[in-house]
Amino acid sequence: MKFSSRFNLKFQRPCAMIWLWIALVLLLQNSRGLVSASNYLIGLGSYDITGPAADVNMMGYANSEQITAGIHFRLRARTFIVAEPEGNRVVFVNLDACMASQIVTIKVIERLKARYGDLYTENNVAISGIHTHAGPGGYLQHVVYIVTSLGFVQQSFDVIVDGIEKSIIEAHENIRPGSVFVSNGELLDAGVNRSPSAYLNNPAAERGKYKYDVDKEMTLLKFVDDKWGPLGSFNWFATHGTSMSRTNSLISGDNKGAAARFMEDWFEQNGTEISYSSRLGADGIPRRVSNIIPNLHSNYHELLELAASFQSPPGGPADSNMSIARRVRAGQANKPGFVSAFCQSNCGDVSPNVIGAFCIDTGLPCDFNQSTCDGKNELCYGRGPGYPDEFESTRIIGERQFRKAVELFNKASEHLTGKVDYRHTNIDFSQLEVTLPREGEGGGSEVVKTCSAAMGFAFAAGTTDGPGAFDFKQGDDKVIGNSNFLWAGHYEMFLLHSGLTCFARLLFTLMLFQGNPFWKLVRNVLKTPDREQIDCQQPKPILLDTGEMKQPYDWAPSILPLQVLRIGQLVILSVPGEFTTMAGRRLRDAVKTVLTSNGHGNVHVVIAGLTNTYSQYVTTFEEYQVQRYEGASTLYGPHTLSAYIQEFKKLASAIISGEAVEQGPQPPDLLDKQISLLTPVVLDGTSSGVNFGDVSFDVPKNSTFKKGDLVNVTFWSACPRNDLMTEGTFVLVEILHGKDTWVPAYDDDDFCLRFKWSRPSKLSTHSHATVEWRIPESTPTGVYRIRHFGASKSILGSIRHFTGSSSAFVVA
């Protein structure tokens, strides 16, 4: 009996251990399934779309004097693809650009159809802009949006189309089994309402349903590959890309581009999901370089001797691919790079200048109703959290979004499951019939119409993010009395006495009186609105009747693409404009009601603003009555939002029922009609005996800098339009490894490094590149130098690449 029990015990223990290991293996497999259950195929991609860093007007503020002259950090197109293994797929592209462009979308779809057939079409591809106001313009096709850029800019257009296509190709080639998770959370300190008086015109009962007068929720998607683990994240949050001001000349992704750069660097250096604070420097920026470059030296005198042995050499020729080969973020050949996008939502009345709007002459708050100072709106400016430093404001608002995104990324656990689907249609908004509930006791319904596009007077007043000039005011209906005078044909006399700004300044004062050749070409086709248009747009006093102006080609869009993308319980509404906070809430609620009434209880609805084309603003009917900037820029009249809600409810119903929708009229392709008056680069030159790449202002001899110091070096350069250095860099900070090996540490995609380009006069062939490096607190002690890459153009048109280096210096 005892022998038998001992035998059974010895026999059972190995069996128990075997079963324990099997159980552990099964548990591990199941737990991995919680991380990635392979219900979808996923792929992510990213590509450089920085564009011309010289001579090109920036898109956003419509300030004709805001011309690109260097780089704050680079712009990118970031893409995700989600597909059912044997079914539908959707593509979402997030652009570090002011907005999507109809002609860009048309040409990207043409390229995708040529490459992939019907796999990617206008139906399942969404292209959205983050709304930075610090990127090159000239890539839209309608007249009103390209006046300050002197018409169409082919180089701006090409780099965006190429970058979108290549980011989609990369995402397509990276497609692998994986999962998508969704997470939501509140971010309280990254946006304020810049038109609160208009918001307050919404019904009190409606406003009472919400705690804030702007949306505070961020919705984040986390992409997890079965093999590689987390691959990226895309999130939607509403705040304007106006942390950088209307006088900035450095290309920048503004706060959302900064947040994306911070998060991608954070993940690449961590490689896992940990607290964001463990890898942040004292300045709030991820400590990327300290992870790449070890602390190589400790003997200060040895460092000085090494630095002294590397004096600035003459500039010399360089291989055209050298700047690409030397860039810091080269990626890994055996693993997809982490892609993080901070997408735009219903940002129409949301400003990142969270301190508030103040008068620059007195320091007092601006007038509440009209955002003026003693009646003048040009003195009223919003202040960001880093005021008066716009770069610091950009960093802070970007870091706040980055911080929230990391939190949501780390806690994301709700698994997206279910169908991948989409619906897309084109709608002519110039005379769309909209059925509305009839007000009053009788009930029933009534049919109203949208209007042909037009801009109101308050549009000329600008906003607190970029105010106007002279006597135009937001919410001021006194200008209606001027309209008869204006439309009697006395444009130039009216402008002489009144003046305009923002897009109106774009269209009038600076161009009419400063000789903008594109404006001179198109100004004679300004049209007087007829009585039907005036009545339709009421109470908007019409300044520019853009929808009825067709020469030399369309001034504004009339056919707009509407699109719904579905990934399981997530629904993305692709809207071609800037919805205000309450307008976005009404649209989301309407679509959610359609979905939930058909059994889809747990659904996340997000608005992707500025997507597929651009048609300015969308306010509520009540906000439209106030005619602040956003109402004056709601092109299609007071019922614009109702039209959107009506048509998006149809798309949502079609998603539920599985029915197809009519594609509607195709938007026009105006590429062949575009006019471009931007002067090309003719010739680059230097002074006698000077090479391109020579240093004209070097660091002091035997110099030592501390963390936090600013290092300045200036090189003889050439126009950056000769080579955009796409996927490369114009400047590098290099650290000495050993006795003679220079390793890239920072490039022009880093927040701490600024590339500034200048010429002594507009017609001069000479130019300089100044590099400013604010040394991060996390920078390792060592020997450094600054390097510049460029390309010069000869009188015969040939392009020659060059490089130059500063003298070495010590960072202690």
C-alpha cells in the first residue's frame, strides 16, 4: 500500500509538472492574444513632405509677408491601413499640412489606382490635415486659397502628393496580422474657445449638457502587430495649429507636429510601454540622443585638445544622397518604425493660446463680444502658455498632447472588433435642399437650401490667433450699411478707406497696393452678389461672392466629398472643413443616434477635420447669426451644418444597412488651369574666393558650451528650393566618437535645432544658412560640430551639392 502510494506520487509529480508547463504555455498564448488577437491586417507608414524652405508663402494666416525661410522641424505624411483578412480595408493619412487639398486628393487617388487598381480609391482613402499654419502653401487649386502664394506652387504640390503616395506604399508593404485598440481621455489644458460670444448664442439647454465650451476628449487608436508588438498610434483632438504666429518664417508642424515628433522619439528610445516621465528631459522633450550616444569622454582637457584639432574646413562637394544617409532617424531594416499621428478634429473655434486674448498696447483682456481693443481688432492677440516665446508655446501644447497620448496608449485595452467598412459621396453644397423640423406648434417639416459660397465681412477681421486690421470687427453688422457702396463697384475706393486683412488682406490691401501680380491678374472678375444670394446668406454681409466667381478658374469649391470610415466600433467622419465645437457635437450625436438605434451600442465617433478637401468653416445656425470670424467663413450659408448632418446620417444608415450610395458629381480637376507666378531660382553665388559651405560665422576658438546654451554657426549657402532634402536634412549636429569618427546626433527634424536661411536682398544670388542649436539638458558631454548640406544652381541650371562643417567645440 505504501509502495503503491510512493510510486503514484513519483509518477504524478512529473505529470503534474508537464501539465503545469502546458497550462503556462496556454496562458501565455492567451495573454498574448489579449495584446494582439489578429482580427485585422494592419500597416503603418510615414514619409517626408517638408517642401520648399525658401521663398514660398505659408498657408494658414494668409499673410503675404510670411515667407518660408528655414525649418523648425520637418513635416510628414503618416498613414495607417486596417483591413479585414479577406474583405474591406480603409486608409487614413494624416498630413503635417494646413489642410487637405482637393487636387492633391484627386492626384493621389489617380496614382493609387494606377499602382493597385481598385484596392485604394476615393471611397476608402481619407487624407486629413493637422492645420499647422507654418507649412508652404500653393498646393490647393481654388483661386482664393493661392493668392498670397502668387498662384499655384508646383514644388509644394509635388512633395505632398509624393509623400502621401509613399507613406501609403510603405503602410501597404508593412501590412501584417495585428490588432487595434481604442482609448479615450480628457485633456483639459490644450485649447480654449476663441469665439465664446458665438458659442453662448447656442441654446442654453444644449450648452448645459456639456461641462466645457470646447471638446476636451482625445480619442486614440493603438496599433499592435502580432510579431513586433506596438507599431504606432493615431489620435484625434481639437485644437488649432496656431501656436506659431503669423510672423514665423520657419516650417513647422506646430503643436501637433511637435507632439508626433516627441511620441515617436519616446517610443523608439523606450521600445516598450513605460511611463513617459522616465525618458523625458528637464525640458519635456524625450531623451533620444542620450540613448543613442554613450557618454564617451570624461576628461575635460582631453576634450579640449580633441576639439582644437578639428577646425572648420573649406566647404566642398557632397554626394546628393549624403544628407539622407547622415540623418538621425534612419529606421531599422528589420522592423517597421513606430508611427504616431496627432490628427485634427472639430477645431473651428478652439485656440491653443490658452492664456487668453489680450491687448498688446494695454495688456488688458480684449473685448468679449468682438475681440477688439478700444475698437481695434489688430491689437487683440491670443497668448500661448509660453508667451511671449511662440516656440515654447508650441512645445508646451505639443507636450501636453503627447503626455495624454502616452497615457492613453499605455492603458488602451478596448479591442476594436467587427467589420471594416466605408461610404463616400460627393455633394454639391451650392444649392442643396435640406429638410428640417418646422418650428412652432404646427410641427411637420420645411425645406431650406444651402447657398453658393460666399465670405462675410467678419472674415476680414481675422481671429485672436491672427487678427485683422483697420475697422473690421467680428460680430459687427454695421458694415452691412457699406455693402451697397461696395457692390456699386467702388472696390478700390472702399478698400482705400477701410482696408482688410487675413484672407481679405490677402485679397486686397497688401496685393492691390503692393503689386501682387496674381491679384492683378484675377481682381477684375470680382462679382456683385445678386439679391437671391444676399437673401440666402443672411445675416452675413457678403464681402466676396467666391462661389459665383469662375475666372480664370473656380475661386471656391462647391462639390465636397463626405466620407465615413468604420473599424469595428470606431467610426471616423471625414469632413472637408473646420467645424466649431458645438457644430461637431451635433454632427457626432446625429451619427451616433443612427448607429445606436440600429443595435450598435458601444460606438466611438470621431470627426477628422480638414479632410480630402478644404471649404473653410462650419458653425451652428445660432453661431452663424452672430457673424464672428467662423460664421463669416461658413461658406454655404446658415443651413450648412444641417446639410452636413442630413448627408452624414444617410452615409451612416448605408453603413448599417450595407447599401451602396450614389457617388454624386465629381469635383473638378483644375490642375491644367493653374497659374504660377512664383519666380524660379535662377542662380546661386558667393563672394570671390568663397566656397558654398564655407563658414562665415564660426563658434569661438577653443569654445565650451553648457547644457541649455545656444550655439550659432552661419554658412555660405544656396537656395533650399534647389533640393528639398526630402527624407534628409539641411543641418546636423555631430558628436565625435573616438579620435576621428563623427556620429549624427541631431538633425533638422529635432525640436532643439533650427535651420534659418536668408539672403541680403530679394534679388541677391548670395545667401546664408544659420544653424541654432539649443543644447538639451540630456546631451552627453563630448566634442561636437555643426554641419550643413545644400545644393547650388549654376547659370546653366545644373545643381551641385555641397557640405560644410563648423570648428569643433566641447559640450560639458
